[in-house]
Amino acid sequence: MNMNELSGMRLERTPELAVLTLDRPPANTWTVAGLNSLLHVVQTLGAAAYPPPLIITGAGERFFSAGADIKTFPMGSDPGAAGQIGEAFGAAFLGLADYPGLSCAAINGYAMGGGLECALACDFRLVEEHVTLALPEARIGVLPCGGGTQLLPHLVGESWAKRMILLGERVDAATALRIGLADECVPKGTVVAAAVDWLAKAKTQSPNSIRICKRLIQANRRSPVNHNWAQEREAFVELFAHPDTVEGLMSFLEKREPRWGQPR
């Protein structure tokens, strides 16, 4: 697969930023092909020495993503087909969560089910003031299989996660901001520009430090704290072997902005 063969999405790339627009009318729903395309994008961009910040948004004004295309779901008992769908969701959103650069979901409309799970896998979530977010899978007898039951409690706590998943409660933009599901709420039509400004805050940060710090922060989801403390100390030592650390220290001493990724 190359970047011109993506299914249900389009990628705009500059040296400093990547914007992935989910574009599968009418509701930007996910298919297995689309999930495989997302995984391809994050793996390809993530293989660069300095992966660009990645913004994910939805085409149009109404939907970020309405989640899975239910019409593609197997009817009745078909564990093989269900397994293929579940594996595709898990691989795509785990790949997005592990993207070594920064990622931001610019939520411009409904983010439902797998749409919200895609946003949960990003580092940051910015929402426009009219949006609605939900994980309504239990209403049709299934469950969020792209990390929803695992990532949502880390952001909003067990009680709100249960309200959204077990009770099917929908959350508006103001509530999402209040409970920590969103990082910022902006006017309609401005969320991509806001995401660009948000990610620009990291320009003074070492991309290598970002990569390692992100890995350590997210380790809290999987490992005991005492194990992560040891990993933190080992990573601190590891950083000193990277050119970014030399550049960071020298730029501080020389009272100038750092130039990441450039030979001295």
C-alpha cells in the first residue's frame, strides 16, 4: 500500500505536519480496509527519524466519524469474520496510540463508537462546541473493541466510563472538556487550526525526548509504577547518547532556540 491507495481517508503532508482527513461519506465510518490504511499511515510516518505531528479530523461539518460501518458486520455466529474486524480495530488504534510523534484528534462533529476510540488513541483531543461523543456499542449487542473499555477510564475515571459504555450516555463538548475527555473546546469550523496551534507548542521540545516521555507516560496503562520508575531512570541515561540532548544543552547555554535534527 502507498499513500495514494488509502481507503476512506486522505493525507496531506508537509515537512512539519501531517493532516489525515477521514473521508468516507456520509458519516466517515470505518471498514477493515480503512483501519488497515490508518495503520499504514502511522507506521509509515512513524518510521521517520523525526515523525511529524499528526492531526486527524473528519471531512464535512457533521461527522468526525460515526464509528464502524455496521453494514459490514457479520450477522449471526461468525467468529472468524468478527475476529477480523476486532483485530483490525485493535491493530489500527494501538498503532495510533504508539505513534512516536504527537497526535491530535480535531473533532469537528459526531465521534461515535470507533470514531471516539480513534480519538482516544490520540495524545490530545480538541472539540468544536457543537460535537457529541459516545460509545454506544452495547445498544446493538457488541462492545468497543478498539481500546474504548481500556483508554476511556484512564481519561475520565471508571464512573464516567461506565456511564458512557454501560448506560449509553452521550457527552456534549462542554461535558467532555469538564471530565477530561477533551483538552480544549473551540468554535465551529476552527478545530483544525486550533490543533495546529496546539501541536506547535512542542516545537521547542526535543522530538526524541517527546518519543521517550510519551512511551513512559503510556506505560502507566500496562505496567506497575515501580517498574516504570526503573524504566524512567534507564531512559534518562539513554537520552544522553542522542544528538538532541547535546543540541538542547548547547542551545540553553548559548541562549538560542534549539535546532532539532540538524547537524552541528
